[in-house]
Amino acid sequence: MNIIEKTINNGKNAIMLVPEIRLTPQIVGKFISRFGNIISVLHSKLSDTERYDEYRKITEGKSKIVIGTRSAIFVPFNIGVIIIDEEHTSSYKQENHPRYNAKNIAIWRSNYHKCPVLLGSATPSLESMARAGNKVYELLTLTTRVGSSTLPKVQIVDMKEEVKKGNFILSSILKEKIKEKLAKNEQVILLLNRRGYSSVITCRDCGYTLKCPNCDITYTYHKSSNNLKCHYCGKAVPLNNKCPKCGGENVKDYGLGTEKLEEELHKLYDTKIVRMDVDTTSKKGQHEKIIEDFGSHKYDILIGTQMISKGLNFKDVTLVGVIAADSSLNIEDYRANEKTFQILTQVAGRAGREEKGRVIIQTYNPDSFSIEYAKKQNYKLFYNTEIILRKSLKYPPFCDIIMLLITGKDEKEVIQISKKIHIFMKEKMKQDNLKILLYSPVPSPIDKIKNKYRWRIIVKCKFDDTIIKLMNETQEEFYNLKKSDLTRIIIDLNPNNML
């Protein structure tokens, strides 16, 4: 805020980006109390009228500060500073067309306007920290917490041992500490990064698992609506206890989601609980209401997915529990360790902002270095370990990754085009003497979404003009090869999602 005030006093404007809509109300409230009515807010939940009003305020010069999510980086401003909060967050990169990264746009605009960009994070992305190490960025560190509060005590619980005792959802220590905190009229946050009631519905007689017919993914059961939902295409069907394969009536749900966790907590504690996930925040204003109600202590326990892991500050929260800390470790992504460390460290920061807090992390992989270093809340140790792995495997920040995703309704055409593109790229590499790693085409980890088959080709390279030329030629070749308008190629630079 001091930097922004100096910028405005110098006759220029400021852009402040936040990773998610739910962080906007808290930040806007603080900014309005200091700066008054010179602020515009931009995010995807605004109506067309609201967005028009905000843009008119900006173009008429009535706004000096814009706060918003990634698209706010495009506002027509004479910029004096750009601030990007929680810079490590994947939401700054748009995953559909046009695929842009707001951080890259910010750096481009900062060069154009000759102004600084400030990237803020307690757990910076490895790419940003590597650039700081190479003196491309200037590193500024905060060595003490706000208000000089101490870091919370973090404990790791091995769930393999807890399961032997019959504790499948909550460990005995977490149950005990929740009870203790509630007795003291303190608040608890529980993170489970999986929405719904249960993640797998299986027939115990024949072993058949119920999957979405449009996507190669299992349904998630939502008990509140008694529906099976696909979180990729949105298809929902009522739960039928009869197995569609063998006709048996022994269909059971397995796995754990936020809905089931909420039900379990109501059985154990006579207390007020609120859940914050995509299902409970789909309507306008629900984010703000849940945050406001929990902040004013109308609820004692907040359950949520990763949307509760960062940026929120509740003075009465003294205990944070992480259920199934392994969920982000088991994804097919080279960033799995980084994402796990970030989410655990960020959510640990919600405990004891005002006084000494406690964090309990439940995991089946207590020896994972990302979990161990999150316990120590030691970013430097994590960075030094992970950067060695990235270098040996030739992953960012030591190269760029380009994913070519070929999708279509005709599986044969998708496979055929993928193989022909690979041959075309190999020949171009030889002709132009390009030093890149080109991998053979394979089915994507999720090889069908919304009735479209998906194959991918991975390229590891240093992104430059020669690579841009290769990608443009490849795209042109694809249009020469394809027969169906329903078959598409998506070329994504450093994608967030490798699925």
C-alpha cells in the first residue's frame, strides 16, 4: 500500500493482481479504507454492466488503482507499478484460448511503461526463485511474520498407523485437538483438496467402477443431491444402487471428499460447521458470505479445498488440519512436489496469525521431502532439493515445455495426425539443426474428455524465435492433415495442467 501511495503521488496508476476472486473482498475493503473511491475491481464474476462501469471509471481517470484477477493486467492505464500477490499460483495462467500468462504480460507491460513489477509469495515458484538467484529478478525477503507472531507448531501424522487403529478419516490426535480448541471457543480450518462426498463408486461383486461415458474419469458422488457428477464435463446422473455391468446391488462408495468430511464432523462434534468449495460457492456473493461469517465467528470449523489455503486471515483460528496431504503428490505432473509444498506451507500460515498456532498434517507418505520441509516451513531447503531434481530431469526452470494436444471425436484420426505431426517435427528438427527434446505421441493421462479423444506430444526446449517458427509450421501442417473440423490442435507453452 505504501508503494501504491507513492506511485499515485507521482501521477501514475497501480495494478494489483490477486489469484482468486475470493481474496478480492478482503483486500478491497482494506484498500478502500485507505484510498477511498479511486479503486476499480475486475474479475470474472462481474456482470457485463458492472464490468462496463468499472472500465468507464478507469478510462475517465477516476480510478487510480485496479485490483483484480489475471485479466485485470490488460487495463488501459499509465502504469507506475504492478503487484502480483501469491505469484506462484497457477491461476495466473489462462488454460483456454487465448492462453496467456498474466505474469509474462505484466513483465512486458513493465518494460513498456518502465515501471517495476513486484511478485509476492511465501512460497515462490521455482522459476521465479531461479531468476532471483541468477540476478534476473531482485530478491527481497521478509524475515519476520506480521505482528512478530511465531510460526505454528507443525505435526505430521502417519495415516498407515491410524488406519490400523480404525481411524480412516481423522487421526486420534486431530480429533483430540479439535475438541480442545472448540472447548476454548477457538476456530479450526480443515483442508481437503477433493470436493464431493466420495471419489470412487465401485461394485463389490464384480469390481466395476462407475465412469462418465463422455470422459475417461470416475464419477464423484455428491450425497446432498444423491448424484454422480463428472468434474470434467459436468454430466450428472442419479445414483443407482444396481451395477450396470453385473446387475448386483452391492455398489459402494470409496474415497473421501469435503461433503463426507463435513458429515463425519457433525457426528463427532456438536458445533457450527461451514464448507467452502466449488459446490458451495457457485452463486454470486457466496465466497464473501462464507468468509465474512467465519471471520465474525458464526462458525467454529471451516472445511475447504485449496481455495482456503492462502490469503485468508482469521484471528481466532489456532488449529489447521490437512486431510489427505498426499492428494497433490499423486498427480502426473513434474510440479507435484512443488504444489504439495506450497499448499501445505500456505495453509499452515492460516494457523495462529495472532498467537501460537498448531498444524496437523495427515499423510500416507510421511517421508516425502516436500511434506517434511513443509513441516519445517523451510522454503530454502525445499528449493535446494527440488532444483537438483529439475536439473537432472531437464524440467523448468532449465528448459521450457511445450505440449501439443491433439483432440477429436474420431479416435483413429487423432492417433494418425499425432503420429504424422511427430514425423513432420522430427524432419524439421534435422533440417534446421534444432536442439530440442521431442517425445513420441502418447495418449494423455485422461485420454477422453467430453467425448473427445486426446493425444499429446511433449517438447522440451529453450523457447525462442526458432521454436515459434517450428510451432507455426507444425500448426500449418496440422491444418493440411486434418479432415474433420472437430479435430483440433492446442499448443500450450509451460502448461499448468499436464493431463
